[in-house]
Amino acid sequence: MKTINEQLLKKMKEYVKTYQMQNGDSPSYRNIANHCLISSLSQVSRYIDILVCRGELEKDNSGRINALPSFDASAITLAPVVGVVTCGSPIFAQENIEGVYALPSDIFGRGEIFLLRAEGDSMIEVGIHSGDLLVIRRSQTAQNGQIVVALLDDSATVKTFYKEDDHIVLHPENRYYDDIISKDVVILGVVEHCIHKF
């Protein structure tokens, strides 16, 4: 069994990436061999196949080599999808993780973010519809006028938050619904974005 020179693999991968950035095209096997001081094109081919198998390069149907775009893990925020939240009458909500989405940090920010799927029509006048994904920043406090996810008697609901003298008003953004007034409201987070489902 032939040994694999990891340094040569790394050098080859970097060369392909640099060549493509500078020339807008893929290098030939001969270019790679010359740059890496390899006399055998079959060795270049073998090493390219190893890099393709490892997922570090890709090869199209014509045999053309492409460097994969580098992935910057700091550019994303992993946000769990947590159950379903009602935008009408509160329904029982359990924190069941349905999945995880990778959100671009430059749009959605970093920190404690989670997603909830909206259900109902009590927030349609601010553009939140049933089935939409709400991007929520975890917070136990909110400012008047912010849209929040609030917990009432083990049920979660999405409403616009207002703090009055001795109580909290959770205001639906649908003229056909009444305000929810309570002294015992737990804020789970503030809605920052709505990913609309058409």
C-alpha cells in the first residue's frame, strides 16, 4: 500500500485554491505537478482523488478540479427550532427541539437565538402568519411595543408586549382578538425576525 504524504496533499489543495482565485480557472494536472515538484501525473491524479474523497476538493464530470469554498463557522449561528407557538389562543407548548438551522450571523446576529413556528392569525397585521418561522432572541425582559414570546400557564403565545402599572398587556395584532391581561407573564424572548412561508 502506498503511503500518503499529508504535507503534499495540503500543498496541492492550497495551490488549487490559490490558482482558482488568481486565474478564475482550475489548474491542469501538469500545473499542479510543476508547482508541487511531482514528476508523475498519476501521483497527482491519485492525490486529487484522495482530496475529492475527503471532501476537500471536488471534480466535475469533465474531470475539472474545483476548490470548495472555505467554511467560516463564526459566520453562522446555530438556532434550534423549538416546538410550535400559537398566535391565537395559547396552546400547550413543550420545548421539543424539532431541528437546528444555521443562520447567517451578519443578518441574524449571535447569541442565544431560537426559532419557533407560528400558528394562528392573531399577529397577521404585523406580517406574522401561520407556518412562519420566528427568530427569537432569548430574553426575560422586553420593552413596550416589542413582539414577544410569552409563557402563560405553561402555554406560549406571540403578542406585542406592554407593561402597565400593575399588569402586563399582551396585545394581538389582529383587530378581531382581545388583549390578554395578566400579572403572571414569563417572557421567553423577543421576536427579531420573521421568516415568512409563502
